[in-house]
Amino acid sequence: MKPKIYIGGQAVIEGVMMRGPASIATAVREPSGEIMVKKEDLVSVADKYPVLKKPMIRGVVALIESLVIGLKALSFSAQAAGEEGEELSNKEIAMTMIFSLGLAILLFVVLPTYAAKYIHSAITDARLLNLFEGILRLTVFLVYIVGISLMKDIQRVFQYHGAEHKTIHAYEAGMPLTVDNVRGFSTLHPRCGTNFLLIVMVVSIIMFAFLGWPSLWERIVSRIILMPLVAGIAYEIIRFAGRSQAAWVRISILPGLWLQKLTTREPSDDQIEVAIQAFEAVRPAEDPETATPPEGLCSPSAC
């Protein structure tokens, strides 16, 4: 029987971060060959303010928290793997998030919106112009994914991404978490953050198609303002897809699974071992039949 507890995670440098209902654990293979595991209690702002657990709102909260948790896990993994001297401070994490958000806006909002103006003389229908802009945005996203998938260092991270997915699959199938058991499962998972990003792109194409064609700056600002709503809708969709076994749902998420073929790789046994240790560190002790799934969201390199 599929357990009611849903655990997600993220591939990091030489390791895997897993997020359970009450804790977070990051397991990293050190240069010595030993596995270092860092476990922390999970404290969500939504636990303090229940209104933040409401549909549409919870997706934005989960996304922000997942970004913060993911950056902290990456910082720890870089240090444990011998690539950095010390972990990032809260200020450095905040600055990194601001920079990353700015870069994402530039690549996936400003660039497609600006480029779309060049076909304004050939197409006058606002909906067609917005659809063309959305296709440009999706193209930039796919080119970005393909580009980073070709980087050697990133390919190793994608192997840990595959190990994370396989481990979660094995748990959800009720199998004991051994390397032999985990190895046989798929590296693709419907709750992956890659799926979430693809859904964000599709939802934004549909939503922005009805916004008309005002000035360039009005279009850019409107898209930035509406992104929390887009993320909230995408979160509810992927949350539903992760729980539904309906045939039409399985078919509709196929593009996201296909895209994961770029963001995951088959892991080695020692990488699976790291993912298992991260998972075991957050595995709840209570009966899965009485537990409550967490509200966490996986990162783009996560499940």
C-alpha cells in the first residue's frame, strides 16, 4: 500500500537532501569516502500561520521555503565535499536568492517579452502575440535545461537526482531501502521539481494569453506580479498529480517525465547509498497510516 507520508528531496553536491514531515537531512559523500549526514528540525512558517496552508497560498510559501532549504543544503554539501571553506550565512543566502530571482526574471520574463515585440508588425492579435511570447519563454527554458545537462559537474548532480527519485520510489512501493531494491526503480518521478517548472511555463502561457498587449514595461510588470498566482496554480496541479492514479493524469504528466530524462541520470551504487542514508534520517517513526503529508515542494533537481 502506498504510504500516506510524502517525502521529497533535492540533489546537492556529492549528495542528497531529503525533506520529511518534521525534519530535513542532507547526506554527502566526503572526499575520504565516508558519508556525512546533517539533520535539522523542520519548522515551517505555515505551522505558525495556518492561513498559509490554504490552496493557492501554500504553493508560494512552499516554493520560497524550498528555495531557502535547498540553498542551505547546497552550501553544506559544498563544504562537506571539500569545495568551500564554510557554509553560507543567512545574509549570503538571501543575496543568492535575490540574484537568482533576478536572473530568472531576466531570462524567462524580460527576454521573451522583449523579443516578442519584433513580430508585432506581422501579428496584431494580442492573444496570438502573447502565445508566441509564451512559446519563446518555454523555448528559453528548454534550451537552459539542455545546456546545463551537458555540463560534466551537473551531470554528476543529476546522478544523485536519479538516486533520490529511485529511493523515494522504493519507499512508496513499500520496499526495504537497500541498494539492490532501490536500483531497480525509475529515475523519473511525478512530483519532481522539473515537472513543477514545466507546469509553471504552461500555466503562464495560458494565463498571459488573455492580458492584452500593453506597453513593454506594463507586460513585464504584469507577468512578474502574476507569477505567485501562476506558481500557486502549478503547485496545486503537481500536488494533485502526485496523488492521483487516474489514466488521464498519468498521460498529462508525461511531458514532465520526459523532461526529467535531461535532469536525471542513472546513479552508481555508492550514490544510491548516500540517498538511502539521507532518507532514513528523516523517515518518520510513526505509522504511515496515521501520518500527515508535508506541504513541501521539491526543487527543480528534486522529487
